[in-house]
Amino acid sequence: MRIDEKFDLLKKKGEVALIVYLTAGFPTLKESMHNVYLLSKNGADLIEVGVPFSDPTADGPTIQHASRVALKKNTCLKNILVELEKIKVDTPLILMSYFNPLLSYGKEKLFRDIKRSGVSGIIIPDLPVEEAREWIKVSNSSGIDPILLVSPTSTNQRIRLIAEYSRGFIYCVSTTGTTGMRDELPIGLLDFIQNIKSMTDKPVAVGFGISTPDHVRLLRDEADGVIVGSRIIEAIEKKEDLREIVRGLKEATKTSRK
């Protein structure tokens, strides 16, 4: 199922998309692939698979730790794509990677191998839209949705540009700074989401700091999706029951919207 098809289906059901993130290779590559399968069977609507990187500038301490562990075990983009190809899940998969590993891999080869692996979309957080045109072109021609990020510092002009080029959904960064669990959502976030949605009819999913069912309930009447990352990594680290956590988050997406 493609990303846009998943959002259309959820909209008809009156649900918000639950997008979960995990770092490939954490705690091991084999276990991370098992967790992709487990998450897909227990409520995740989409799964974002992170490629570990030595300088993850947008990530907070939890995901940085996961990247360090994965890199120490020689996890790399090539073996991530090989392992993803072996997984048979209906849940759309999204590859999240900083630009350097992708550049080293090679643009044409990258998108050929991504498509073969069964991935539906790609997020490159440190590649600005103004410099991404060729990558977006190859991504689109390969049938891979380029998912772009807007932040609270984005101007309306830039939001419109990002909305034009983003496919699948628009990634709304809830706050300035890095990823990580927070007790409360930022003041003004709902207004920010409304502003983005006034400029596009594409789905808007919110990430950074989303970690509890209460957060999901606060967002479900405005956002089309919520992205939970650090909470998932923490659960893996502490050997918590991922199934229970994801089911609780998913249940919070189902209560009636406006």
C-alpha cells in the first residue's frame, strides 16, 4: 500500500495515522527488523526506518544513542536495504537518512535499491528543498515519495514550496531543536498545524516530542498523522512491551475528530 493510499483509508475511518520511528541496527540489525514486523502487526500505520549516522544533528540523546550502538555493530545503508527486502509487511515503510550516506551510495543506485527493498518514502532532514530538486526528481520517477519537513521557523513562502514538492505527507516539526520526549506540546503548535493545512491539501504529520497517548489525543483533531520516535527507542532499550505501547498510541488516534 502506498503512503497516500494509507492516509486516504485512515481518513475514511476517521483516524489519525500513527507513524513510528526506529533506528535500524538498534540494538542489532536482526532485532530491529523483527521490531519493524512487530510494529506493523500491532497498530503502526507507517514505519520510519532510520539509517544510523555519526552526526545526527536533528536527533536528541535517545536517537543519538541508538545510532551509536548501530554504528558500532557496522550497520550501514546497504545491509539495511538488503534486510528490509526480506520483510513482508503491508505497512508502508519510510527510509529516514541524513544526506551523506545517500550521497556516498549514489543517487540512481540508491532509489533503485530502495524500491527493491519495498520502501515507499524517503526523508532527508538535512537536505533543504532548494538543493533537493534533482533528488526529488529521481525519487518521484522511482515511485518513492520525497517527504519534506517544515519547522516553526519556516516562512509561509517556504511552507508553500515544501508543500509543492513533498509527497505522501508533509512532516511538521513541532518545535525548534532536536527530537526527544517532552512532557508538554509546544504552545502554538495547533495554530502552526492549521497554518500549514491552510496552504495545502496534503496530509500533515507532526513529529518531535510526541510520546504519549495524551499527546496524540491533543493533536488528532488538527493533524493527519503523529510521529513517535524517541519513546519507541526508549522502549526497545528498556525491553518494554512494544506491542502494548503501540496499541495504546494507536487507540488514541481513533476517537472522534471534528
